[in-house]
Amino acid sequence: MSPAVAPRSSLDEAIHRAGRIVLGKERQIRLALACLLARGHLLIEDLPGMGKTLLAHVLARLLGLDYQRIQCTADMLPADIIGVSIYERETGAFRFHPGPVFAQLVLVDEINRATPKAQSALLEAMEERQVSCEGETRALPDPFFVMATQNPFHQVGTFPLPESQLDRFLMRIGMGYPDQAAERELLAGADRRDLVASLDPCLTASELLELQHDVQGVHVSPALIAYVQSIAEHTRRAPEYQTGLSPRAALALLRAARAWALIGQRDLVLPEDIQAVLPAVAGHRLQPAGSAGAEAPADIAAALIAAVPLP
């Protein structure tokens, strides 16, 4: 057995506890955890009031992570995210005051309400896990996980994320309306904020780092590597898309599939793991060609799975 059996069982407990608060959304919880274990970042797009922020709160509590929230507005500045140096008269020197990005789990709420200038302040942090401010580079905590939420583009006061920013997110998911049974339990139950406050961590940050390391060791057979490559190659030749999946997107698909397999208590990737994470990984990276409207991620994934045969 793997030496990380205990953290993995704790991961199952975290999924179970999260499901008792974020009702009827076990798949979204598992995808969010897979994204974190794969050392990626998560974008959640949905209507207000669907539980996006609640999911971030729950994960931070259950995983024992230092948590900060950034509420995006149109007048936000990059310094509001990164931090700023302030002159202290007592010492006669400037001292850097870190911004909310210096946390292990950062919720960037309504990211598309921030201007492109403020959005770009997150690029280096998400990609390099460091920030540069006033000529000095400062490392961010480890683990470091960004969960961003955004409202649908048709809502007032939104600035669409450019493709380069979207590509920084390993996955994009939606929460969706709860089913009738889950919504009835939600309406009849206790306040979700009170339930979150009562949560105890299931994992420590060091155990989470151990699991992230184990993800890299999950075996992927040469045949499945060829399968991922065939999916990427198909998108580059298919006329339905403006551009195909990049090599970075193919790597993201492999990382996410490894994490999904680890959550399933397996040390090797199955074709079903790749297909399970494909909508969340590929949906925001493929733009329809011509005047075609936006296609649902599940439909994009279904078309790819049907078009590319298994090895």
C-alpha cells in the first residue's frame, strides 16, 4: 500500500463532510479537490447564490488552509491584491504589507468584475507562485490554490477574462441548481455559515503537500498518453474550434486525470479518469469557430470522446 493511505482516507472524509454542507454537489467537490491536488487553480462560473463561495469556505476549513478572500470591484488596483510598501516613520524605512494573495487558499470572488489591469495582477501569482513588487520577488505559500468565481457575461459590469487568463485555470466548473431533495434539505436545515464554522480540519497542509506529491507518481500508461495526445490533435484539426488544445492543456488533462485517480484510491490512470475531467479541463480552452454559439463543456467533452477512439 502507498505510504499516503492515511491522508487518502482523510480525503474521503473531507469529501463526505463537504457533501453534507454543499448539498447535492459531490462531483463539483471532487473536481475542486482534484484541481487542488493537481496543483492547479479553479474557476467557478455560475449565477450568484449557487454556492460558489460556500465551496471555497468549506474546502479551506476541511483542508486546514490559511484562507483569504478578495472581493473584486471595478475600482480595484493591483496593490489591493499583491500588497504595498508603506513608509514607517519610526524606522525611517519602507515595510512591505502583503496583500490577500499571500494565503494558501485565495478566493477571488467575482473576478470578472475587476478590470483587466487588476486581473493581470494574478497572472504571475497563479503561474509562478510568486509576486514581484517594487523590484523584489516574494514567494507565495505552499500549497497555493486560487479559487475564482465569475458571473455570467450577460450580467452588468463584467469584464470577460482573456484567453491567456482563462488558460491559467486548470479547470472551470459550474455549480448548477440543486435537485429537489438537496434544495429541500437546504431550506429545512441549519444556516450554512454556522455549519462551516463548526468544521474541523480533516487534513493538515503538510498532508496535502504529500498528496500533491503522490499525484505526480500516479502511473499513466503509454497508451493513455497517446489517447490524450490524440484528443489534443483532434481539436487542432476539427473545424468546429478556432484553435485546438495547446501542449499545456494536454499536460493539464494528464495532471487532472492523475488527481482524479488518486481520489478514487488508485495508483494508475484509467480511460474513465481522463473522460471524467475532460469537460472541466477542455471546456474553457476551446472556442467555437465562426458564428457558432458557446457550447456546454459536457457537450464538448462528449463530442471529443465520441470522435477519438480509445487506444
